[in-house]
Amino acid sequence: MENEQNTQTAAPLDQPCAEAAAPVDQPCSEAANDTSAEINLAEFDVILASGSPRRKQLMEDAGIAFDVRVSDVDEQLDADLLADPPEAAKKLAERKAGAVVQEVLSEDYLGMAMVLGADTMVVCDGEIFGKPQNLSDAKHMLRCLEGRTHEVLTAVSVWLVAAPEPEKISLGFRTFVDATAVTFRALSDEEIDDYLRQGESFDKAGAYAIQGAGAALVERIDGALDTVIGMPVGRLLEEFPDLVAPVA
């Protein structure tokens, strides 16, 4: 499942970057440097706009050098987006990355940066399951998922920032969504309660961690495991292979 958006702008700092951007018919790499043939991602400061230790670990394991910056964003979604989970995931990823871009530019940043924002959501029968609010919410989610197949969506928004000198700023972003189908085995209420007692549910979309004890709930997956964990690094490197320095 893929959806991309390409933009270029010199964004005023008093507007959120995601809203300040204006669409153009150019790839993201061209928007940041006008000549995609000359772009060299090795020259970019890579910033992960997420405090998730799981995303951090996936990127480190892939050999990507990056820093972490997190900015609080409004994750509320209107009815139209709630009815369109892929667009909802994209919007939240763009908000997260755009907020960090805004912060970086407000600090009079000079140079070239790539900012990565991501959002993961579990979708079952068209209903979005984010992080559970409490134990009852987590139990409800797992009961809905048990014995069925659901979809896990992770959207990644990649922003390229070129700020060679003050007042001369070029921005571009590309957002994609990766999807993996996950099938849970049939679970008894006792098994759900036992899993919830392990305490790993409450900061995970859908109330389970496939990289932890939640793996025992899963019968099979169809798609990329890293998408379920929260950062489709394989897909990211297909889109931007220069993120990893070549082996000498």
C-alpha cells in the first residue's frame, strides 16, 4: 500500500511546515536540492522524529546514523481521516516530522537534514486501534483481534531540508504507507488476561508487541515484520538506499 506526496517550499517559520508546503510536480529529492542527480544523502543530518525505542533499534540495526528529536503534536483525527486509515497514518507521520522540521528551522539551522516521522496503527474491520487508554481498552482490542486477521499500517514521512544560508530554505517531503496483515490465533479470556499482566500492551498500537511476548498471540504475518514493529526500514532503504553508508 503506497501513497506519496511531493512538495517544495520556502516555509515561513510561523506556520507548521506540513501546512506551509505547496505541491509541485517534483520528487522530494529534487525539492530539496533542485538536481536529484547531485543529491548525496551522506551529507544530510538524519533526524528521527520519534521517541520510540523500537523505531530507534530498527534504524540502528540497519546501520543508519541518526539523531533523535521529539516534538509533541496533536494526534486527534477528524471523521474523514478516521474513515481512511492509510491517510490517517500519513497525516500523523507528517505532523510529527513537520513539527521537528519547524523546531530545527526555528533554531537558525544551516545545512542539509532529513527528518523522519512515523505513525503505526492497527486496523480491524475499518476501525483504527491506537494505543490503549487503559486495561479495559486493551482487553477490548485483543478480544476484537483474537482469531482474526487485521492490518498494521506504518506511515513514514521523509522531509528533506536544505538551508545553505539564512533566509534561503528549501523543503520537500515524501510520505509512504506500508501494510502488513497479521493473523491472531484463537485466544481465551484467560490467555488475554495473562498477556495483559505482562504490562507491554499500553504503549503499543493494538495493545500488543509482536517483538515481545505478543509474538505468542500471532499465528502468521503476511508482509514485513518491521512494519508491525513500527518502522518499515526495508521499504525506507528501497526509497532512500543512500541512507546507509557503503561498506569500504
